[in-house]
Amino acid sequence: MKKKIFLKGLLVCLILLFCAFNLLAATSSKVYVIPVQKTIDPGLASFMERSYQEAESLKAKLIILEVDTPGGRVDAAEKIKKVINNSTIPTIALVKGGAISAGAYITLACPQIAMIPGSTIGDAEPRLSSGERVDEKFVSYWAAEMGTTAEKNGRDREIAMAMADRDIEIPGVVEKGKLLTFTYQQAKEHGYADYIVKDRAELLQVLKLDEAEAVEAKPTVAEKLTRIVTNPYMASLLLTIGIAGIIIEIFTIGFGLAGFLGIASLALYFGGHLLAGFSGWEAILLFLLGIILLGIEALVPGFGLPGLGGIISIIVGIVLAAPSWEAGIASLVMAIVGTIILVLLSFKVLTKRRFWDRLVLGTKYNKEAGYIPQKEDFNRYIGKQGEALTILRPAGTVLLEDGTRLDVVTDGGFIQKGERVEVIGAEGIRLIVREKRETN
């Protein structure tokens, strides 16, 4: 009898504990906080996407975007807007500093906006990386996009458009020729801020979520690295160092610092863009194929299909790895200019440090300096013509018209077997020839 009573009591306790646990789970809530700080770039877009997925898995009741950004890339901001719109969890923006340019666009995509005293929102005119204003066609598109985004959440369309287009005039709000930027009081007055709060805690209190657990999104090491290397300026710098490093390494004997820096920079460029989800392995494979084809071209005289294919593969690989083809082309152009400058400067430094002597013998042996390399005077062959018996790349053998066979070097280029040549100089034991082109 006592045993039955004990078992019944134990069962009742378990049921009560189960009910209490479910009640606690039902009443407890989480608020997910995502920082939107610094420049808006593709890396931030990837971080936002991952954070929203984590908020969904935690069954958060609300997502707070803490905004303090000067703006950034339009394509990244548009991707973030889609993430906000596709989420089943309501989002509120808490502007802690500036919601400027693309930051204003992201803020307007949120159904609710709260602002902290001293914060601002607006100045969303699109500009090129050089700082110049984009063409009117894109300004018109971006202003319309700003207006539509604001209107979707019940805000005045014209005001949002005036933030992006300085040609829009709103009497009593903004003059023509000036971009619109609201202070926190002006934003509240014109319906662009739903709450004015001093901090996150007060916002949660106003929303009656002060008992909720705040979970802050933290970027991973990979996401931090991705944000750095996908920055347009950093991407161009990495490409410059990568391409220049490989070129310099090719023209020096052994494997040195230039090769290591080149490979490391290219690994960061492609790896960062791969982690950000902008490209797949095909971009890396195309780039490697281009390097291999150029290596093959270096072993073959002239310029043919391997060289052309290598250049095309490298260009396509770099562009495919970028977040957009425009960004890829821009990074590539800046990298080419930077590579030319860096390679020329490096060769100058390498020559001064005598590294270049490992490839090119700079010492000239001539009679004026007191050198007599052999009894035979090779100057008598200067001006003689003949035929290349072997490929001259640059050394090989020629047969003069009088039947004399000579070991020679070219003045720098490759000469195919059977081509007509002319002796143009003698330096010690070296005879220098040049291809003889027939003229009419």
C-alpha cells in the first residue's frame, strides 16, 4: 500500500515538474541583437544572414539591429534587406550613431525604428569608390528603391527619396540641391523614428521585453577575416601583392619572400571570397589553370594559345571570385596598375642589391678594359649574315653564308630555326645576333 502511494506521489511530482518546465519555456523569451557597424560590405551581409538563421533556431521573439555605420556597398545592403524581409521574426533598428547612406536603407527596411539622442539618419546619395556622384540613371533607381522600402513600412516615400537624390525638394523639409539628413528629433517628428530611447535596456522596457534574455551575435574569426579581405580596397591590394609577388619570383632564382607573399595574398583573396559565399572552387581552379598555361607559354617561343588562354583564365577567375563583375573588374584594373608600379620598383631595388646579377651577367669583357679572352678576334664576324641552325632562345648555333658555324646568343628575343640572322656585336667570347628581316 505504501509503495503504491509513493509511486503515485512520484508520478504527480514528475507531472508538476514537466508542467513547470513547459510553463517556464513558454514564458521565457529571447531577443537577438545584431551589430551593424563600420562599412557595409559583402562580409557583413554574410554575417547578417548567418545571424538571422541563428535567431530563427533560438526562436527569438525580436531581432534588434544596432546601427552605427557610414554606409558602404549597395549590393551588400540590398542583400541584407532581403534577409530582413524574408525573416519570420520582427526586426527593429536601434540607431546608436549614424544610419548613413546604405545604413539608412537597411534601417528603413526594418518595420520599426528607435533612435538614441545624438543619432542621425539619411545622406544616402550613391557614390563611386572615387567619391564622385554616380550617373543620374542609378541615382533615380536608388532613390526609388529608398522610397519603396520606406513606403512598405508606412513611412513617407518622398522623404526617403530626398535622402538619396539632392534634386528632390520638399517644402519645409529640404531645399533642392541638398541631401536630406534627419536628427533623431526630426526623424521622430516626420515618422522616421518610432521611439527615442537612451539605450537598448530602455528600448526593451518600452517594448515590454525587459525580462527577455538578450543574445548578442558575435562574428566568427572567419567572418572577421572575410570582412577585411572582401573590402574593395583590401581586395585590390591583395591582388596587387599576389600578382606582383609571383612575377617577381619568376624572375629570381629560388623561392623567396616575394613568392611567399604572392601566394599568401592570393590565398586570402580567393579564400575570403569563398568563405563569404561569392564564388565556388571554379574561380580558384580557373586562376590556377591560368598560371599553369602562362608557365607553359614561358617555355615555348613566341606568343600563342597557352598565353592567351592563361590571361583569359586568370581574368575570369578573379572576376568570378568577386561579389559582382563590376567589383571584380574594378579590383583587377587597380591591381594591374599597382602591379606594374610595384614590379618596376622591385626590379630597380633588386638590381641595386645585385640580385639581378643572378640572371643577367652585367660584366662586359672588352679590350679597352684590358681583357683578352682569346686569340681570335670575333669582331670580324660583325655584319655577317647566315641562317639559324637551331632555335635561338636565346643561345644556339648559326651557319654563316661562308659555311662557318658559330655559337651565338640573340639580343633578347627568340629566333626560330631556319630564320635569317645577322651578327650585330661581339662581347668577349659572345657573338650577338639579330633576326634579319627582308625589306622590299
